[in-house]
Amino acid sequence: QVHTATLLDGSEVVVKVLRPKIEKIIDRDVSLLTTIAKLAQRFSKDGKRLRPVDVADEFRKTIFDELDLMREAANASELRRNFIDSEELYVPEIHWDYCRQNVMVIERIHGINVSNIKALKEQNISMQMLGERGVEIFFTQVFRDNFFHADMHPGNIFVSPEGQYISVDFGIMGTLSPVDQRYLAENFLAFFQRD
């Protein structure tokens, strides 16, 4: 659950709170998913190849990691440090004094949702510039920092009136091994060279 609030010093914040007993609900749902995955793996002709049990296990790990709001706050802080002076990406500040494993307090941001093309155009924000910045932000996260936002759907991306991206929701972050970084770089290079 996400709520807006104002701190005593006047700072506008967003308070993210886990619903009580949500772990139990999620555990039950993921256990059902795992049972279905086991059946699919056993009885489907593509079951072994698609490895649905492995997918369910990865989903379990990811979703339970997202329930630790101290981890999410740490993720946000690290990404913020990586882009602290960036004109391309703004990451809101965490208010650590108020954070707990089941509560996170983060600076409230104001921006246009990236999927609201009409509003972006009304602000005279260049779509080409947003595209270029988006690619630069991604490459910077993956290749310079090896720490990237791994849940970049439109609900988590906003744009300031000046065209700066603003990122929210830091529950799922990623890193790559050097081998995976090289593989990705080689694929991008081939793509850019139309190979």
C-alpha cells in the first residue's frame, strides 16, 4: 500500500507499507503456482524444456525479496548515488529514519507518467531525446555500474517537465556477471552493426 504524507519538516513523502500478513497470502499463492508448475513439467511435452518449476522458484525468490522494504530502500539509495548529478535520471531520496522492514518512506516525486504521450508532447518534451536518454540510462546502469532497475514498466517511470527521467519502485534490481555483460555488449554491437 502506498500513501502520500508530509513530514514534520514539511517534506512531501510517499509511505510504502506492507499489508499485514501479506507474506502468508503470497506463500499460499506461490505454493499453488509451484504445484501447477510441477504438474506441467511432469505431464506437458514441453515441460522439461520450459522448466516451469525453476520459473516458479525464481518467482518465489523475487517476490519475497520485494517484501523487504529495507532492501528496496537500500536499492534506491545505491541507484541514487550512481546518478546523483545526472541530468538524465532522478532517483528520489530515502528518509532512512522512518524506514523499517515493512515500511519505507521516500521523497515524493512529481512528474508525467512516461506512458502519457499526450501530456509529454504538451510539455514540448522531445520523444527522440527521451529515447536517447532511456538508452543511455540503461547502458550506464548495466555497463558502468552493473546495478540496474529490473522492473522498468511504465508505472515506474515518470518524466519531469525538463525531460529528466524519474524512477520509482526499487524492489527488483539486477546485476550481471562479467560474462553476461560481455555477451550483452556483443549482442548490442551486432545489433548496431546490423549483423
